[in-house]
Amino acid sequence: MPSLGKVRALCGWAGTARPPDVYNHVPMGRDLTVRLTADRPGELARVVETLSRAGVNIEGLTEVEGLVHVLARDPSAARSALRAGGYTIEGELEVLILPMSDRPGELSMVMQRLAEAGVNLRFVYLATETRVVVGVDDITRARAVVESAKN
């Protein structure tokens, strides 16, 4: 079983000030969800600017129909910045952060394993460094599925 340091190095977090949590060698993070105040040009840019001005490193971001999911290296700082910017945190979820090889079928294999284990996906989006953020209804089962696939 690789050491925590080796896992962080493999996932691109070696030497970082605040690497994500790792549970049984599966990188974990916190997804914060906020709703845009209006559906007009510049609203998503305002969310990103709010985080950037507070020094928050955005590692993943998606917006669908006004609902914004943010993965930040420091979720506490992101939460504080968003609240200070006038945003209400509508949801917060522990998520898997899975390093992926950049080739066809990689994501499909993971999604199939989770489906076969009966894990319901809430959302999936891409993060920096070819990683996939996966929000699920049962994080414990999802971690077990991902960990068993590595062995």
C-alpha cells in the first residue's frame, strides 16, 4: 500500500500548502454549491472573482442552470469568501477527486464500477490536472468501490 506522501505525489499535490484529505488513499475534497443571483452575463465571473480576490485557488468549477459547484484547495477559505461576497452556500458535500488518465474509457470504467455497486451519482465534473470530481449519495460505498478497483 503506497504511503500518503506517494499518493499525494501521484495526484499532483506534493509540496502543496493544503492538499486534499485522503481516505484509504482515495483523494477527497469538499464541493461547495451556490446559486447565481441572476441569469445574466458576468454572474459566474463575479463568483470566480470573489474567490480569486480572497486568494482561493479554484481546482474545479462547473455551472449548470445557475447552480455553481466549486472545488477549492481550502474549502473553509472558499466558504468564507463566498459568504462575504453575498452568496449563500446551498450545499456542501464530501466528494471523491479521482486522477484520470487522459484516454478514452477511463471515466466510463469508474462510472460503471460505481453503478454496479449501486452508488447513485449526484454530479460529476472535471477539475484541474485531469481529475474528476464525483459527488455521490453514499460516499463510504463509493470510496470502497474506487479503492477496490485499485487493488
